[in-house]
Amino acid sequence: MEMATETARQPGSQKHQRISRILKTLDKKTKPFQEFWAKFNNDWSWNNAAGLAFNLILSIFPLVIALLALIGFFAGRLDPVAYQDFKTSKLHDLFPAVTSSQNIIQPALRQLTKDSGILGIFAIVVSIFNGSRLFMFLQGCFDLIYHVRPRNVIVQNALSVVMVLLFVILVPIMVLASSLPAIVSSLLQKTPEGLLLSVSGIVSGLIGAYVLFQVIYMVVPNQKISFRKSWRGAVVAAFLLELYLVLFPLYVTTFLGSFASAVGVLILLIFFYYFAIILFLGAEVNAFFAEGVRSTPYDVPTMIHLLSSHLPTNEQDVKEQAAADHKDEVPKEIRPKRVQSTGQSTDESTRAEKRAS
């Protein structure tokens, strides 16, 4: 009887063991991605994406002025017709049509038209400086992702201005690369080459996005980043961005519908928010999988709290702190001592009792 019962239990026990092994294997295989997701959250990527989106909104106006001014200075004199076409049509192609970007671009065009001479040069300088604030914020976000110290203020500002100029150079190249196949395709749309050129338009858009992300991932972090350790994130971000550019108009037309034209700036803010998430996701891929930067035990506010609660408050506490190279040493508790009714702190009372005994 007992043997029959034992035999009946064996199939169920074996099934339970198989399920347990499968779950353990699955957990082992997915553990790196779980750690990656923990790092993405602990680095405050969601909050920083919202901050970056807001900075992008504030920086669009000065960046557009700087972009048009510099392009007009070089290209406008060579081909005024092409420059005018860029201002009226190509510039709007940088953003999805549903974002109503013309509400921001048109005032920038009018402002640039008014300014001339010394005033125009001053406006360009101010625009470059204001646009560089965006890249100052971006450097701070990358410092969190790579767990590195920030650069000094002078280097931060200089690099931010350089990034603005790189942005001004790369954006027209991206627009030209993505629009050139479409122009040729319109001339050959009834030929077999038309379909091939349409596909090449998507490929050129991917290449342009990849180049933009690659430059950001190699230049912005405050550490030497090689191409070998940065291309993964750039590829991931470029593919996600192209997919996002296709899906975002569907999201707007489906969920916002007729309100889209009335809340253009809000839609642009939403667009930049998810763009920032894609940007940070690519940076996290490089930091985690290529550079080996692991997640902190807690998120940023909790880490600051843990650090500040153990900071020494006087010279005696400084002497009693563990040396910097003692990484496994438990920090000394430096919080204010609870004072008893006699006026003695708890620690002082304890030491007095030990001496008396």
C-alpha cells in the first residue's frame, strides 16, 4: 500500500522538480536584464528624462536660431534658394508633423529676420549659450549613469558649446540624408528603383540617428569611451528612435484626436520625454553591458541619505571614521545623539556606566 502511494507521488514530484529547474534557469538567464532594469530605475532615468524633455522645450528656440544663423552664414550665401527651402520646409521635417513644431520654429524665423549686424551676432552668441544649458543638464544625467564625478565648470561649459555646434552640423546632415532618397524616389516612383530608394530612405534615417547617438555617447560622459564600448547603445537607440517616429503619430491621432492642434507644445513635450528615455536607455546599455557599471543598492535620494547620515560633524568623528580604502568597513553612525533628561547623551551615559563597572 505504501509502495503504491510512493509510486503515485513520484510523477508529481518529478514534475515539480522540472518546473523548479526551469524557473531557476530562467531566473539565471534573465538576471543580467533584471540588474540592468534595476540600474535604469536607480539612476533616476525616468525623472531625468522628464527634466531633459523640459530642457529641450526651453532650448528649441535658441537652438533653432543658432542653427538657421550658422547655416545661413555658410549655405545662404552660396545658394539662397536652397537656404530658403530649408527654412520653410526641411526644418519642420526634424519633428513629427503632429507636434505642431511650426508654433516654435516660426517665431524663431521672425526673430532671426529682425536681427541684423551686431545685434544679430549678439543674438547668435546668446542662443548658443542658452542652447548649451541643455547639454549641461545632459552631462549631469550621464554622470549618474556612468557613476563618475562631474567635470569642472569651465570644461562643462566649453563642452556644452561644442555639443551645440556639433548639433548644428549633424542635424542638417541627418535631414539631407533622409530627404535625398525621397526626392530621387519621387522622380522614379514608377520604376523598380523607386521601392529600393524608399527603403534606402529608412536606412539613411537609421544611419543619421546612429551617428547622432554615437557622438553623444562618446563625447558627453566624463570618461574615455571607445567606439567598441559605445556602438551597442547607439544601435539600440537608433532602431528605437526610428520605430518611435513611426508609432508616435499613431499614438497622438488615437488618444488625442481632434485636440492635437490645440495642445501642440504638450505633444512636443511628450515626444521629447520618450525621446529622452530612448537616449538614456542607449547610454545605460553602454554603461552596464560594455563598461560593467553595476546598479547602486538604492536609488539616488536613498544613497544621498545614507551618505549624509554618516558624514562626520567634528574633528573627533573624522578621526574615528574608517580609512577611504576600507570599503568593507561599516561607517560610524554620526547622527545626533538622543539626549536624556539628565542632559547626558545616550553614548556618554553608556561610557560612564562602563567606566563605573
